[in-house]
Amino acid sequence: MVKQWGKDIGYNIDSCMDSSNGADEIQKDLSDGTASGVQGTPGFFINGRPLSGAQPYQAFKQIIDTELAA
């Protein structure tokens, strides 16, 4: 599906998708995220506080304002 999408927009990503180049780094990032409590994407940390999923401006503002007031 991803390969076809790439072709549909004019890119051939077959060699990139078929290669294991970078797989170790991807696995490390996945493990680090899981250990930090990330449950999906996008995932953000604001001064160590997690914020998961696509969030509105107000969700970010609330955490930032709380952190600035501390």
C-alpha cells in the first residue's frame, strides 16, 4: 500500500522499503518510545510531560502554562 502510494505521487520507494538499512535505529526508537509511555503517534513531551495524539493548541498551552508557573 505504501509503495503504491509512493508510485502514485511519482516516487519509487521500493528499494528503501525493501532494505533493512536503519532497522536497528527504528527498533531502538520504538523501544525508547514504548519505555517512555508513548502509545501512538504523534507523541510529544513537554518538559517531561507526555501528550499523546493529535491535540489542539489549548492542550499544549495548558501544559506549557502549568510548567511555566511552576
